[in-house]
Amino acid sequence: MTKKDNRQLKMLPNNFFSIKKRFFITLLFSMFMSFGCSSTTTATVNTSYGTTKSAKVTKQDAQMLAKIDSHYKKWYKTPYRYGGMTLAGSDCSGLVVNFFKNKLSKTVPRSAAEQAQLGYKVTKPKPGDLVFFKTGRGGSGLHVGIYYADGKFLHASTSKGVIYSNLNDDYWKKRYWMTRRVTGG
């Protein structure tokens, strides 16, 4: 065995550990980038209302969308009844009270006027935010819904019962007042 071979043989364990170390660091970095670094994902959300467009949504938003859609499936077509809070009939603020109680384990006030004082005002709605309208109907003249995505919101319509509507529809666009974030983040 030559001196050169001897040197290479002595370096082998160092190179081996160096390679193992680099592999482990690369693996660790890859895992961090895959799991720990980003909480957003690109998703197409299929709902009973329709398919929302592919977009980056946080895991928290995706969970909220599922909760809203689950609430919709249970309450869909429940007729509007002023002061109602059951599947036999509900008004807009009653639907919100039930959503927060059954899906988020939170208690919110009963009236739309009191709900309009919760949380804080936002300009860009996220799933679960409350959207308010000045319709002139009901005790306070306010209407409230739960923002879903892509301009859609869940509410108790006086004419169609519990449905999704769109903020961009002429009727709602003219009456839109504000959006409030009540649910974290």
C-alpha cells in the first residue's frame, strides 16, 4: 500500500461522516421547508354551493371553509323567521349565533346590531368574518352574514331562507356596510 493509499484510507471516515452530515442537514432543511415554513397550500375547495377557484389558502382558512360549508349543509333552505334560531326558521343573526356556538364553540350576542360591535373592522374579508348590510329590515335595520370565499357569504335570506349570496350582486353591493373579524388572526 502506498502512502497515497494510506492517506485516502485515513480520510475515508472523515469524508463518510462529512457526506452523512451533509445528507442529514439537507434532509432536515427539506423537511423544514415542506412542513414548518409554510402554512399555505394551493387548493380547490369543492362545496355543495359550487367549486371555489384555486387559490392559496391557509390551513386555518381551509378549516373555516369546511365549518361554514358544514353549517350550510345543515341549515340550507331553512326558512327565514324573524327572531328564529332553529331549523324550523331562523333570522340572520340567529344563524350567526348557531354557527359560532356549534362550529366554533363561542358565544356571540343575539342581535345583528350587537354582533356589529364584535371584533374589529377589516377591509379584506377572510372565511368566518361577519359581513354587515344596511337593509332597513329587522329591529336594527341591519343584516349579517358569514363570509365564505370569492365574494360569497352565508346568510338567512328573507325570501329564500338560508343560502349563499354574493357581495358583488347589485342588491348586496348597494347595501354593504362593513366586515368585522371576530375569529382570531
